[in-house]
Amino acid sequence: MKIVLWDTRHLGAFKDFAGGFGVGQFRGKGMREKLIESFYRNDFRAPPLAFGYLAAGLRAKGHEVQYVLEDLPQADLFILNPALMTLPHELETIAKINATQPQATVVVTGQVASTMPESFAGVTCRVLKGEPEQLIGKLDEVLQNPMQCQDIGTVANLDDLPFPDWHGFPFQKFRVGYDFWKFPTAYLQSSRGCTLSCSYCPYIILENRVRTRSAGLVGEEMRRGMRDYGFQSFKFRDPLFGAKKKHLVEVAQEIGKLPRKVQFSVETRIELLPRETLEMLRDVGLTSVTVGIETPSRETLTKYKRAPIKDDKQGNFVDMCREVGVRVVSGFMIGFPEDTKQTIREVLRYAKKVNPYAANFNICTPYPGTGFLGEISDKIASRDWSRYDVYTPNLKYEHLTTEQVAELHRECFRHYYYRWNWLRGNWGFLFPRLHGAVSSVSSLWSPRASGEQPAPAATAPAPTQGAAVASQPAAAPLLNIVEPNAGSACGHPPAGEHRRAA
């Protein structure tokens, strides 16, 4: 059977974020904002990780599998994994397939299919609720079942997943510039699910628990990615990396056994990474941690069932990461129904105070299937799904207009990155090789007691508050500049990780 994994990057969608609902890209108006926007557009993120698993599993069963962007080649089966913001476009695509290839079967998988099966009533397709990889073992069952909506469940044992097959994908282009300076970049998972209960988080829709993949298989998946595709960096797509401490240690040990050192990033809560754990991960290649700082308002966090960090340890965590040479990518949320200009600017002031390497400001977005959607259903201003990109306001606000929220959102980006203090605190991450050279020279010339040996050169960028800064004005365009031979074109600030973690 000829199977097409059909994909789109319509509206700049990154599908593997926000629990599979996907996110868009920041769009600016003025020159400074447009400069920030340009860096969003330079990364080429991998398609949904599920497509890599599906390609491997279905090819192993003898099927011909092709990955396409926008094209509609002749095929027996089309598999789609829509993002929320691309849903209108993908419904149009399914209608085109129905009209031009009536003999072909269309299967829709992923989070949108699981939570919004009614959206596909106007087209001919199979809508699968559950995890896409279940299709590997249940394809015949799905095709023989005449029902449009079918529940295929979740993967009982993550160790049963094949290693992703990226042949036929543009894997040479995969890159995430705010996490790494070595490319291409692959996605992988060592766990799925989350034990927290944030009412607006889509990661707990299918289940509210954590499943893990054995550390040995995680290491082997990385090893094969390095060997077969030349991956030099890996972005863990675990919603809560390190939820199980023993498993985290085992994964770190496996990464340390790889044939050469790679870069990797994780997404988690700060209490799961004490200094000794952070340093252990750093020593085997950790370059970046994505965490959800969100809002300084404890009242807002509690209202939406988000567990606050006690005693505001977030600034200490960012400082600790900077000291050990690990970047912090922080997610901040604005645009709650009760927000005012003051509360949004308080989030911006807090972001400046914490001063992470990358700050992403998301606009509160009600996702289908979450408790949050039910809580504020009467405050939803638009159900045009193409607007649900985490950068567009879609609510009715008590104290602000939609236009005011949009302007305040742009203000957050503009005022955060164009600061000397941001450049001063993070220049070593912008120029990692330059920082290493400066640290090495400084160690040679630093005063020391007679007979004392020079300190070793820094093995990871770890800028200090007293470091010298460049002579140009601080600006967002510096965010992802990399040193020569460290990669290809510049990357961009984070494009909307999920609500809890960026």
C-alpha cells in the first residue's frame, strides 16, 4: 500500500508543541518587532515525532511510505496530524483528496482528532482518538471499520515503539536555534504524560500519568540518530522530564555512553533539577532547560490549578543555570480574562528581573478538551481555529480590548530583548565559543598564588554579571547568533512551548 504522511507548515505552525495542538510564530509590526519575528522564521523544526514512528512501523510492515509538504501525490492512504491552527486548511485538503482521489482513504490522527472528532463531519475520513503510533498495529482494523470516529487507545508500553525512520524527511534542515548551536536537531521522548493538573494544559487530556521509555532504548535511539542522520542535538519532548528521578539518572548515564558528545535540551519544572542533577546532565551535554515561569501572580496560578513555585525560587534557578553554563528558556503567560495593563506589565517586569536567556510570552489560549475551556466558555470571543497559535488573543477581556492585549503582547517581546541587562547576563550563550576563549584567557592571566596551576578552560558557556558586553545596543537579533562553524543560519526565540513550560 502506498501511504502518504501529509503535512503542512501553514501559518508557520509547529505541530509537536502545546500537547499536539501546535503553535505558531510571533508576528511583529514595527522594525524592532519585525527583527524579532525574522528569527522565528529561521528554524526548521522537525515534523511531529509520531510521523517518524509511523514511517518506521509502517515500512516494517511492507508499506511504501512517503512524507510530503502540501503536495497531493497519488496514494492509497493519506495520514494527517492536524494542528489546531491548521485545521481549516487541512479540512480543505481532505476535501480535495475526496474530490480528486475518491478511491484513497484518509486517516486523521493526533490531539485535534482525539478532542474534536466532530470537526471532520463534513469530509470523508477516519478520525482516530488516541495516540497516532497505535495505527502501526491497528491499520487493518481501522480500514475495515466503517465508523468514521474510532478509539485506538494509547501505547501501553513505550518500549514497543520502533526507532523513528527519518528517511524521506528533510532531516538535514531540522534545527532549534534557541536550544543549540550544533545541528541538525532531532526530537525524542523518554517519557509521556504529566502528573500535574493545570486546567489549561493539553498534555493531560489523554491521561494524567507518566509513562517512561527504557533508558537503554533512549540511548540507542540517539545513537542511531547520530549514525544514520548525523543529528548533533536532541530536543526531549517529555512534558515533565525527570518526573521519575531514577529514570532520569539512567537516561543521563546512557547519554554519557554515546560515541561522541551531543547537545540536548529538556522541559520540566525547576524543583526536579537541583544543582547536582543539573550539573550531572550538563556534563553529558545538556545545553538548555525549558521551564514554565508563567506569571508572578500566585492568585492566577491557583485559580487555574497551576502549582505555584514556593518562595519564588525561579530567579535562583535561572542564576544557577547561568553559573553552570545551561541556557534557560522560560514561558510567561499573559491575556487571562481578568488581566489588566498593570498585571501584564507586572509579568514583563518579573521576566526582566529573572532575566532568562530566552523569554517567550504566550497569550492564554483555551484548548478543546481542557478544563479551562469549560471554565471560560462564555468568555471566548473567537472559535476561528486558525487564530489559535498562542500569539493571538481570542478571549473577551474584562478590562482590555483584543487590540490592547495584542499590543501589550508585542510590547513584552520588544521591551524584554532590547535591554543591556539581557545582553550582559546572556552574552556567553549568544557566543559560546567566544565565551570559552575569553574564559580560557582570563584563567591564564588571573592573579594566583605562587606555584598555583592555571584553572582549566571553561567547558560550557557560563556568563557572569560582570562580563564585558558588545558595543552595539542590546537587541533581540543577537538571541541566536552562533559562532562560525557552529551551525548554519541563525535561529529564533522559542515559538510557544506548551503553557506550562514555554
